[in-house]
Amino acid sequence: MSNFWKRLKQVGPGAVVAAAFIGPGTVTTCTVSGASYGYTLLWALLFSTISVIVLQSMASKLGIVKKVGLGEALREKYTGKGVRILLAILVIGAVFIGNVAYETGNISGGILGLQAIWPSLGKIPVAIFVFAVAAGLLLSGKYDIVEKVLTALVVLMGVLFLITAIAVQPNWGEVLKGLFVPRVPQMNRAWFYVTGLIGTTVVPYNIYLHASSSAKKWGHEGDKDEALSTSLTDSILSIGLGGIISMCIVITAAVCYDGSGTAAIASGKAMAEQLRPILGNWATVAFGIGLFAAGMSSAITAPLAAAFASSGILGWGEDMKKKRFMAIWGIVIVFGLVAVCTIGASPTEIILFAQAANAFLLPITAILLMIVCNDKKYMDGHNNGIVINILGVIVLALTLLIAFKNMTGFTESFMKLING
């Protein structure tokens, strides 16, 4: 027991991953899913939470054993010019494109949060404000203190949902059925929401972040086996808690909206109704602050992760003060701003599309991670075992199947965004 508490005190990288995926996309996607389909799609969150633990444990092991992120590891492992160019295209395509989509959702989440408190605020002024704050923090290099404050606010919101999920007195028998009996309703866009729930939890750029943060926290420890065991405890506890919070959001929405769907929750103020059972008239303010905090925190993390992954695979280093590094995160954040200001769809629709897009991009990063982690020579004997490989293949197969099933809904959603 004393050894467990010792490991518990060292949690960190796993908590960063959990804080990263509990952003505005998670809140919005889980709320709409619960409002539209009740408890039916809880199984998708259980699957994605387990998937995150499996993939992130591989990423953490890579960081601890090799003391590098995934981008740098791929560059070290493959020295051929042609292979490096191909890998650079795959990594930059998966992470850069995915993070542009995420950044659009992050800024939209910030908009929803502030508009919940002040409905009269216009979309474009709020988007510019979120962009300016995120860009300013990244330029200063002193975003860490602010990010901790924002993460604390997101955690506070998570605690509120946990309490509310109990307070609304759901049908726990139906909750358990939704968790352990996979079903997809024969209803419009159901597969789209399944894909979105996976995309909002199993985030490709978190694999790069986790490897790098684990390298910094545990990469220099002498006992690799102890560090690997500690990191696994960190991943299971932190990511497991993040999954529970996401499930609580689905549960509260299922009870509060009872099948009303997206029409009833097109704004942050409408989504705040979930918290009314315990917060009363303060529900809107608390939810608005939390959603804005989630958007701001993710608006900083997404472009930064894109810069780390892209710089690593291109061999540019990870110095935040280098112009090339700054140019990468700058492009991501500018694209996010432009997309929010020019796309006519509602913020809710933009966020849902971003989560679904990431479920399509996930397999690319996951395959590259598994290739590196199965190289016994490169991993100094700490390569994946049979069990983790079987779990990884199952995660990949199911993710690809769900993405394929959702192709029609994904295309329709994309055209809806383009046409406003």
C-alpha cells in the first residue's frame, strides 16, 4: 500500500492527458450524445477510455525508455531520406490537420462559454479574444501558470458533473446496460456520435504530448522498470478518472434533456441546464466559466502539441523560441480563428465535426506508435508484449470499423459546415 501511495504522488503526464481530452469537445459531444440517445452510447466512452490507457501507456514507455517524443523516435529509427519524407507527411498530416480541427473546436468552446454568461457577445469578437490570449501566452513562453489555473477550473467542472450525475438520480440499471451492451440506435447520425465520442477521448496529439512529458518526468531515472510501473499507475488512474467524468456528462444530459437532441442545446447557456439541480441560478455562470476554461486550455495545448510533433519529425528540435517552432503553432491557431469566423455553422456543430475528424486521423498515429514500440532493438528490450499488442490491434480494428461506418455521416457533416 505504501508503494501505491508513493506512485500516486508521482502522477503527472497521465493527468495532463486527461485534462487535455476533457475540453470543450468532450463537454459538447457528451452532452449532445446524452441528450440525443440517452445512456445508449456509454459503451463507446468505456471503449475509448480503455483505448486511451492502452495507447498512452505505449507512448509513456517510449518516452521513459528512449527519452524522446514519438516524432523524434521515428526520425531516429528511420534514417533513409525517402522514408523520413513519407513519415513527415504522415505525422504532420495527422497531427497538424487534426489540431487545426481541434483548434476550431477549442475556440468555439471558448465562445460557447462566454456567450453562456453574456449572450449578447458576438461570435467574432469572442473568437479574436480567445485567439489573442492563447497566442500571447504561447509567445511569452509563460503559459504554464495560467494553464494550471485553467486546468483547475476544468477539474472543478468535472467534479460538479460527478456530483450532478448522482443528484439527478439516473436509472442505474440502464446506465450499466449502456456501458456494457454495445448498441447503436437506428437513428439519424448515430454512428457520427459514436465516432465523435471516440475522437474526443482518444486524441492523436496526446500520444506525442505523453511521450515527451514522460521523458521529462521519468526519462532520467535509473530504474526503468520502476518508472514504467509508476507511469502505468499514473495512466490508469488519471485517464480512468477522465473517462468517468465524460460518462457523467452523458448521464446528466440523458436525464436533463430526455431525448431532445441538439436542437435544445445549441448554446452554452442551454447546456448549463445540466448543473441546475445542484447550482440553481449559478449553473449558467459555473458552466460558462468551466467551458471557457476548457476552451482556453486546449487552445494553448493543441497548437503547442502540433509544433512539438512536427519539429520532432523534421529534426528542428523543441526550442519554443525558434521561429520555425513558433511558425507551426502560429499556423494552427490562425487557421482555427479563420475557420470559426468564416464557417456559418453553429459552434456546437463545429465541435462535433472536430471530434469525428480526429477519430479518422487516430489510426495513423497509433500504427506509427505500435511500429516503434515493437522494435526490440530500438526499445532496448522494453518492446511491447503479446497482451498489449493484442489490445492495440483490437483498438485499431474497432476504430477503423467505426470510422468506416461513419463515412457517410462524416461527409454530410462536412458539407453542412461548408454550406453554413
